[in-house]
Amino acid sequence: MASPLAVSLPAPLRHFFARFPLYTHPPVDSPDKARPVAQPTLWIHVPWSPDADVLSSDVECLKWQAYLALRGLSDVAIRWDVSVDGALDTRLPNLHVPLKTLPAASKEVKEQDDGEGELLPAHLIPEWVDGQVGALDELEGYADEAARDESRAWVALLEGNVHAALVLHQPSTSSLLSLLSPYQTKPRSLEAVVPHPPAPLFGISSLLPSYGTHVDVEAVEQQYKEAIASLSERLGTDKWFLGSAAPTALDALVFAYLHSILHSKENTLRFEVTRRVNLVSWELRIQSQVRSAFRAVEALQKHS
């Protein structure tokens, strides 16, 4: 019996819709199904040597790999088969974690975990790590307030002068395919990290629109050399930077830059680090610890 609330269509409309019948089909099961997220998995840019390495060739990703390892995380899976356009905010790294590991996950959420997990952008990684190993104190692991405040200056130096030199000598991809691709990795521009922007042009040339980046290469390289020299002097023979009893976020940052510099094809960059024995031996020791904390996912290992 038809429902009294059912709307009856006029005959012309019924005849018209009859020409477009609605067919329903049973669901099609696909053999390709996403594997449940059973452990934290970090999405990174491809390593220097995908066949034999787990450390990313991208300094931003490497910072977070070092951060996770030095905070005490281990057996973290990594994958580099996800394009940057598939990442949150089109930026890597992302951390894919099981729902049950989220600090704010309720009991109901944990019970309903279907294996899809939660994808975290980089800026939420510290909060997740705190939930796994415990939060840091107000000194953030540094010996005292002075050391904590000093760490801010070193972060600015690394993210400014050292990063500018890396970007300056970073090989550019100018192939036709990369120019036409709608999905391109956009690292921080050189203008964003050079401490002092170039002076504006005057005279006739100022009437023309500016093109490209005008950078004093010698100034960037000199600031980089001074930064590395200061870094080596400050480390001295200490186990961790600023005399900390345990690794801090600064140690993770320093390692990421030193490792990237030592893998750079630019001799000028490498020479400033390799001539300082304490930096080389420190990087080598930390590298072993960071590398041991990660492993490639099984799918990537089979294709290697």
C-alpha cells in the first residue's frame, strides 16, 4: 500500500522518467585495500639512496626524523611513495598514527578504530610525541633558562644563514615536465631566509620590473662560514649542544643541517663542516641513533 505522504507524479512526467530507469548493483570488492595503520608512519621526501637509506634528502623532513628519534621513539615506519600533493597542506612530512595513540582519543574512539588512523601535519607532531613519552618541562630539556633562551638564537642562525646557503646551492629542476606539472614542491624561497634583503634598484633600471632573485652570494657564503665556525666552537667536546644532559630539539635541528650539508654536492658547503672534526664525529654518532629508529614500510622494501 502506497504511503499517504507519497507524491504522485503526473502521467507525462512518469512516462518521461521511465525512459531513465535507476539500476542498482551490488558493491564490487577490490583486492587493493589500504592496510590498517598499526604503528606510526612518517611520510617523507625520498632518501638520498632509497635502496639503502631511510633518512630523507629533504632537510625539513630530516628535522622531524631526528626529533622523533632523539625524543626516544623507535620502530617508526617511513614511506616516500606519497607525492607532496597528497600531504596535508601539500607539505611533507606528515605523521600517520593509529587512533588509539592520540592523546585526546576517547575510549569510544579507540574501540571503533577501523585502522584508518589519523594523519598529522608537522606542527602537531610534538604534541603527539608528548603523549607517547611524556611532556618536557618548562626548560624544554635545556640545562637552565639561559640555555633555553640561547637555543632560540641558534635556531634563528640555522634557519637563516645556514638554510640560505643550502637553498643557494640547491640544484633546481627546470625541466619542461616539472614546469608543466601542477604539483610542485615549493621549498622556502631564498628571499625568505636571507637576513638582509638586497637594496632596491635606482635609475633607469628601476623602471623595469624586477626579475629573479638578486642575492649577494659572497655575503651568504661568508655568513654560512661564520655560522658553522660558531657552531663548532659552541659544541666543543660536549655530548649535546648547550651542555644539555639529554638531546633537545636544537640537537635534532643541528643534525638535520649537518647531515644535509655533508651530502651536498657543493664543495664549499661540505668543506666548512668536514674541516671541523667535532662536528663530523658528532653528526656520525647522532646519525646512527636516528637511522636505527626508522624502517621502510614493507611495500617499499619489496620494490627496492
